[in-house]
Amino acid sequence: MVSQISWENIKVGDEIPALPKVATTQMLVKWAGATGDFNPIHYEDGFAAAHGIGKPIIHGQLKRAWLVQLITDWIGRAGTIEKFSCQFKAIDYPRQMKSMTEPAEGETHWCKGLVKKKYADGDKHYLECEMWIQNGKGEKTTLANATIIFR
Amino acid sequence: MLEEQVMKLVGKTGDGIVMEVEKGAIKRYADAIGDYNPLYWDEEYARESGFDAIVAPPGFFGWPVSWDGPMPILVPLMAEMMDTIIKAGYGSILDGGIDYEFLRPVRAGDVLTAISRIASITEREGKSGKILFSIVETTYVNQDNELVAKTRQTVINR
């Protein structure tokens, strides 16, 4: 799960190994409980409908956290994230649950990214990456950038 | 022209919010993401990696020791800002994104103090009326008085 890469072997244009995510209503409940974001827009059908988005949507900050994981899974202990920024372009919906533990059929969200820049400043080694989340239709709903420093 | 009540918010700093970073809270947060990186779960692995306890995923700063109202995530300064902006006639709220600067790891057992400041509020003319962009900057300092992170959040109201 946690890979080990080295700055020397990475090239500009390299793809970050994609991370698939299946968001479920259960996952949203967990996220609400873990962060204290109890906005009903993420769990109540009627409330979400009244706000013109049809049904409950995935928390933006959860999508941001997926893109952080995309990076940390890839760099392992070789480096750390120094800067990270995230913008939300479109809303995303979770799947319903089929059983206590299994999601229903539906959309998978793919977290993807590319290396945009590689440079050194003295003995500090950096990468800059661009990341995004792609929904089931292939649209980019969330965009992010990260600066990673290698030890 | 922005309402005086809204303009008065700019530069305002909130009280320090004390945040505890508990082991269980780190694991619940990581589990909600579906992130089973051993740095967040395995004490021994974290020690081998040079930390004295499990660490928090970047972006997790623990829970406030106490809170008012139904949304622990919404600090009083942010709540006041939203309330004032909505009263000034901007109905809908959009998350305009967030920038982080991570300076030091956050470890289980840390006690952080978060201080937020409303850095700017600007109005722009959008396709369907006026849009308000508010920027809130927050710094997180640990129990050893070290700066661990800075964030810059954008809230969009129309």
C-alpha cells in the first residue's frame, strides 16, 4: 500500500499511480463524525433537494483528503507534503449501501496526478505535482496542487 | 459598495481554539478517508519512521476541547463571518477551496492552538450578480510553541 520512491528516479511528466475511491453514504457518515462537519447537505435527502442539488453530496474536504492520500501513498516515507491547495469545480455524489459492508453498483471516483516540476534548492529536493479527481463520466470535479519535499 | 457590517469583519482575529490530537481521533479520520497508511495506525512503524507517536494525515489538526452549537468544525469567527454575510443578503455559500502549508508533523498527543483571521473580503461582479470572496487564514501552533501549519480558506457567497 505504501510505496517507496526516490526523487532521483522521478521525471517531469510521470504519472502518480491512480487511486480509486468508492464513496458511499456510510463513508460520508464516518467523515462527518470524524471531522465535526454535520451539515445536513451531506446526509439528508430532503435538505439536499431543497438546496437544489438533488441528493446528498460528498464533502469537499473528504475529496481533498483523498488527493492528499494519493500523494502520501505514492511518496511513502521518502518525502512529505510541504504545500497543498485544492479547488472544487463540481459536486460529487456517493453510492448507496447494498449491505452493511458493501456499496451498491455505481460511480467510482479516480484520483490522478502528474509531476509538473522537479528541482533542488541546495540539499533540498522538491517536486511539484498537479492532481485531480475524475468522476464516472470522466469529468474533473476537484483540482489540486502539491509541493513535496524529499529527505 | 459593501455593507459596513461586512467590511468591519476584515482584519478581525478570533480567539485561540485549543485542539487535542487524540490517537483514536486520528484513526477515525484516516478510516473515514479509507487511508490505512501505517504512519497513522502503527505505533512501532511511526517510531521507526522517526516520530515519537502515530502522526495525523496532513490536514487533520484534532478536535477542539470544547465547542458551541451543532458544528464543531465551524469556529466562532467563521460562524460570525457567515452570519454577517448572509444577513447582508448573500444567500448561498460555496467552498472556494483551501491552501495548506505544512511545516511540522502533527503527532498523537499534541495540543494545538488554532488562530484564525479574516484576511480579506472582496466583491466581484459575476454573470448572475455580485459574488463575495472571503479569505480566512489560520495558523496552528503546538504545545512547544512551534508553528505546525498555516491554512488559507476561500469562502464564496452570492
